[in-house]
Amino acid sequence: MNRYPLWKYLIIAASLVFGLLYTLPNFFGESPAIQVSPLRAGTTLDTDLLKRVEQLLGKHHIAFNGSLLEPGGIKIRFADTDTQMKARDFLEAEIGKDFIIALNLLPNSPQWMSRLGALPMYLGLDLRGGVHFMLQVDMVGALSKSLDRYSADIRNSLRELRIPSAGVEREGSSLLIKFRDAIAREKAMVELAKNFTDLELREVDHASGLGLLAIIKPEAHTRMQRFALQQNITTLRNRVNELGVAEPIIQQVGADRVIVQLPGVQDTAKAKDILGRTATLEIRMVDDESNLEAAVMSGQPPAGTELFTERGGDPLLVKKQVLLTGDRITDAQPGFDQDNQPAVHVTLDNNGARIFKDLTRNNVGKRMAILLVEKNQNEVVTAPVIREEIGGGRVQISGRMSSLEARDVALLLRAGALAAPMEIIEERTVGPSLGAENITRGFNSTLYGFIAVALFIMIYYRAFGVISVTALSVNLLLLIGLLSILQATLTLPGMAAIALTVGMAIDANVLINERIRDEIRNGAPPQAAIYAGYDRAIGTILDSNITTLIAGIALFSFGSGPVKGFAVVLCLGILTSVFSSVMVSRGMVNLFYGNRKLDKVPIGSIWKPIRKQR
Amino acid sequence: MEFFRFERDIPFMRWGKFSLILSLVISILSVYFIASKGLNFGVDFTGGTVMEVSYDKAVDLAQIRQVLAEQGITDATVQNFGTSREVLIRLPVKHEFSGGDLSEVVINALKQNDTTVKMQRVEFVGPQVGQELLENGALALLFVSLGIVAYLAVRFEWKFGVAGITANLHDVLVILGCFAFFQWEFSLTVLAAVLAVLGYSVNESVVIFDRIRENFRKLRKADLTRVIDNAITMTMSRTVITHGSTQIVVISMLLLGGEVLYYFALALTIGILFGIYSSLMVASPILILLGVKREDLIKQERKQQEEAVP
């Protein structure tokens, strides 16, 4: 009656082995490590690099406990954080130009375990410390930016086509191109429609004459938004790489939001600074005709110009009109110029190269200003005299900078500008010490809760209580194993859910044990009482767990962040607890008591009413 | 060992009218507190910034307020939590500081005042995000309620669904009422606890309903009140042991879980205690009120022959 076929025992045994194997890595702890990964695609990761890194560490007498080559990068393990920091500084100085040197933690579990995919649970930011940002892309800003670009492009092509116009103006979310006569407008209409397929052109008459209204087509608008978001994500990724974070998460949420998670980052101010940075380049012409001295004296530059001071040099007047912007840059590398001075070599895309060629041809003998725009602060890096036409789209910026500065400028230019402004709309930062404290809190809550429940149940139900508690331990083992294998993110609310699972999972065993006691009370023989107890309890167990599962699923689908972490563990905990309380505890009962004659069910003393109920 | 030794069924339903009136009063009071005092929504829902900073030694809160006031921040709530070295600063949404800049301003000002200050935790939530989180929370509550009613209606009968969910929403109302009355902070984790309670305390009703169904079969001659009284009495022991076990763990969380889990555990505690009460004294009297009959379930029995007990 109370016997299981072999295959059921095998399933239980297999699940136990599985649970043990995947739970174990969590107990080995982690050791400090450094991760070396290429800064740019194209740099190869191979054993040569591994050897080089090892040699570099040997050269500086830094002991390490092992190194391995993985697709994501080279990982080197250290005994303590001091050595890790030292090694980082040396490696940063030696190969930091081409590689990202990031601090990381590596699980200490044996290699064969990792190879089986048995890894420790992935800890959320509230447990390991770090920063979580949610950024919202300002789509209105993106539109405004692209309108500015269109207006410059339209002006340029009208000039190239020699169509006289009276200027291009922003009007709300559209552009107004003004003309003096109808012929010019007609010609412009035809030519612009050919060149700017994303714009819808309409003839209008404005107050002072004829005009063309250019509106961005809706489909072009949505494409632009998608592109802006993509561009921003790429830019963020480049910048995060500069921060040297081991496992950053950058992902799109909804139509206009981006989540950035930087585990282990402690300097949140720097992180915010780098994420929000907008470094780009502008090329404008220097105005040498106006009276510079008067402008410096009065502080009032003539109309259409701005007053700047060249880096480490003299003041100069720069025209407001931007001829070329940083979004035409395809690459920027630090290097040296002919005089062996630090310089940044910039490569422009086709369009940029053409613009640059035209502008240098038309302005031979004049000075152009190269401005670095960072956080809306403009600085003239250099203002060289144009000697000849420069083709090929290669620009060299050199001007009183150190090689370190050249490197920074190159990095920022390469990392690119954001296509649209972004705003941080959610931030969650947890310091590393609080993270460790949270782990202790969560762990202790679970541990002491478990011990108290286990003691109580064992005293109350005796041998069957021991079986219930064993089933509860198996439940915990399976739950942690499952969480580890799924690499679900464990958060503090998730740990609360583990604790809660302990408290709730015992319900199933209590139901079973109470039913068995009922049956005995009603006079059933021991084996029949066990059988009926399990049999009748199962329906109730399923019912009550399914309702909790409904709540868990709702939490998962509507919840966000911490709530989701709670919901995942809750749902998995329900699944494992049904399995362990029904199958595992039954298996144990069958194994110990199924094959022999029982005089009495060892489930604690049972009180029987003197008078029968019915 | 056995805690409960009942010679005969406890006449729970004799007090049914009384308990229903009591629950009605409690519910009205809860609604009154929620309406008049309102919930003390945490930064998750209102938007704003919460910062947790720690010092090497005990720190004077007035001094911190002073430092903040110098930065033009006068509407901050500054309080100790845990020890006198740890300080929690709450700041409402400020429009002059964009995004996460506010926390930087505060920490820099505090550092100038005392260099030992350490930033432990920052939470900034923009107002638009807070609104969304609140809406999603309400949606989740609705979804869970409907899901449970539907499940109980299929598994038992619609009257059971209605009785079960009324009892459970009563629990939720009481939790919210307590949070409003004591002005405890209602955060995202507390919402998670409320929804977990909704799923968890319906267990209790399910266990009793299961017994009622069984008793309809077993005690053929008994009337409805006796069937219910017997069902509750028979499951009493399980009820107390199960909820006791859960409560042990929740107490462990309450004591050891730190301030993030404190209100979470508190909500669960109220939920568990009222969950027991409402399953016994709210759900079952409602069943009587709705006039549940043996035929309601026996009809279903025929469809589910495999459920028949040998």
C-alpha cells in the first residue's frame, strides 16, 4: 500500500543530487579578480595575451591564484583585494590603452562544477552593492537636435545648388525656409524633395513673403526615435566600458527608457558624470575681421560671434555658425603630430569628409576653431590656420595638450555624443557594506526561522516531524539549486521570499500529518491511515498552492525591480515545496515504514475524544 | 502532543452575525483611516529621494538639518534608524535639481560638515515612475483578486469564490488601515507583502472549504451550520500550527531583517493574524448568508467522479 516503484525513488534521488550540485557553489564564496577585455572589437583575445598579462604581473611581483581565458575576457584571481587593486593599477598603466581593466569577483567553486554550469546565485545590486539607473530619453530634445541638423543641411544644399534663399528658421516642430521669389521656391521645392526624402515640403506664405514649410514625416520620426534610443544605448555602453565595470547591464525598457546597472560601482558621482557626459566636437570659423580688442574690452562680441580663449593662448572671436559636428566622427585615436606633440587623430565619415574638404578649400589662409563641447561648456582646443585643402576625412587636432589629455579627448570623441538628451528618472544605489549586511540579514532571517520551525515540528510530530523537516530542507536545497541554475537575480526581497517559503511550505506537511492523525483518530489501521492521509491532503495542498501561485504570477507580471525578485522566488518556492512535501516526504515514509508492519504511526501522541462525534 | 482537544464542535457560526458586524466595523474604520489620514506612501510611489548615511560616531540630527537648510533644502525629513550613527534622509521631488543630482548635492554638503559620513544607500524615483508603480500595484491587486475568485468558482462554486475573496480583501483592507493609522511607510516591498497575503490567506479559506465539501458528503443529515462548525473545528489544529510556523519565520524577519524587511514583515504579521480570523469568522458566515446548499457542490461532484472518496 505504501510502496513506491523504483522510478519514483530514482526521481527523488536525481533531484537530490541535482539540488546538492547546484546549491554547493553558493558556499564556496568568491575571491577578488580582475577581468581584462578588449576596448574595441577586433582586438583578439588569445593565449598570447594571457601570457603577456601573466608576464606583466610577474614583472611587478604580483602573486595571483590562477588565470583563465574566456570569451568575455581574461580573468585573473587574487588572494585579497589589496593585491587586486595593485594589479589593476599596474595593468591599467601597461595595457590600459587597448583593454578594459575591471574589478570583478570570481566564484571559488571547483572548475568541474563551473564547467557543469553550477554557479553561485546571481546577486542583485542590493546584495552586492552597486548602482541602478533608469534613464529616460528626451524625445522632444532628439527632435529638436535633428531639426537643427536638417536646417544646416538645407542651408548647405541650397548654397550648393545656388538657389537664393532668405534663411531657414525653426517654427515649432517644423522648419520654415524663406524665399524672395516664386521661381527660387519652386526650384528649391523640386531639389529639396529629391535630397531630403524624410521631409514633407509644403508651400506657405508667411508674413514677409514666400516660404516652404518642411515637416519631418511621421515614419521618419518613429525611425528617428528608434535610432536615437539605439544610438544612446551604444553610447552608454561605450562609456560604461570606460568605467571598468565587470558585468554591466544596459538594456532598453519600453519605448524610451534605458536601464543601466553597474554592480560593485562605489563612486556614484563619477558614474553619473560619465553617463551624463556629452563630449563632442564642433568646427567653426574664426572671425579675424572684427575688432577683437574692442570685444575683449567691452566683453560684448559682435553679432554672430562668440568670444573664446584658446587653450593656453589668446582670446579670439569665433563665428556662431557650426560647420561640422562630432556626429560625423567614425574614429578618434590618440597619437603624435609631425613635431612629436600629443595629438588626436580624428576620422570623419563620407559626408563629414566632404564637408571638411569644402570648408578647407573655401577658407585657405583663414583660421578655423576646433571646439570641444563638454557638458555644454565649449572650449577652443586649437585654432590652426588652414594651409591647404584637406581631403580624405582625416583631421588632426593638436594644441598644447598632454598625452593623457589626448587620450581622454579621443576616448570621449569615440564614445560619441548622445543622440538625444537623457534624464535619470530612477536611481538605486547600495553601498558594498550595506550589501554584505543585507546578505547577513536575509540569511539569518531564513536560518533562525528555519531552526525554530524545525524544532517545533519535530517536537510536535516526532518521527513524522523529522521527515517533514527533512522534506523542508530538501525544498530549500531544490529552491536554491533552481535559482542558481536559472541564474535568476537574488535580491533582499528574494531572500525574504526564501524565508517565507520555509514558513509556508511546512503547511503542506502539517496538512498531511493532521490528516493522518484524523484517520488514526477515526480508527484506521496505521498503514491505511498514512495512505489516506497523503491521499486526501493532496487535493487541498494543490488548491492552496495554486491560489498563492496566482498571486505570485500577478506580482511577477505587474511588479518591477524588487517585487519581481520576490515573485520569482515565491513562484519557484511553491513548485519545489509541492514536489518536496508530496513526493519526497512520501518517499521517505514509504522507505522507512512502507515495507513493515506498523503497530502505531510514529506521529506523536494522539488524543482521542471520549465520545464519538457522530 | 496535541494542542487542541475538542470534545465536540465549537459553535463558531453562532457568533457569525457578531463577527460579520465586527468585521464590517473594522473595515469601515480602515476605510475611514485610509481616507482621512491617507497612506504614508514611500518614495517608490511618490517620487523623491531617500538617502541612508552612516557616521563613525553618534550624530546630531539638528546639525544635519542645518547643513541641508544651508543648501536651500528645508523640507527634508531627517531621522535616525537602528543606531544613532545611522541617519535616514527623505527628500521630496525637487524641480531645481534634475534626476539624481540632488543626492550628490546633499552628500557633498554633509562631507564638508563631517568627513566620516558614508553613503550607504540612495533611492531616487522620478515622479512619473512613482505613478506607474502605483498603477501597476493596483492592477496586480485586481488581477490577483479576479484570479482567485475564478479559481475558487471553478474548483468549488461561485459563492465560495465570493466568500473567499471578501474575507481576503477584508484582510488587505485591515493591513492598509493599520498602515494608514500608524502612518507606517507603504513601500513597494509592503505592496509585495500585501499581495502575498492575498494569495496566502486564501489558503486558509481553501482548506476550510475543502472540509465543508467533504462534510457535505460525509454528514448527510447535518444542517449547514453544523457542517461548517465541524469543518472549522477539524481544521483548527492545522490552522494554528501552519500559521504559527509561518509567523515564526516572519518574526525572525521582523527581528533580523533590517529596516527594508521590517515593514514587509509587519504587513505579513497583520495579514496572517487577520487571515486566520477572516477565514473562520468572515468567509464562513458569508457562505451561510449566500445560502450555500449541499446541491451546489454535489452537482459538481458528479462531474468529478475521480474525487470520490473510497
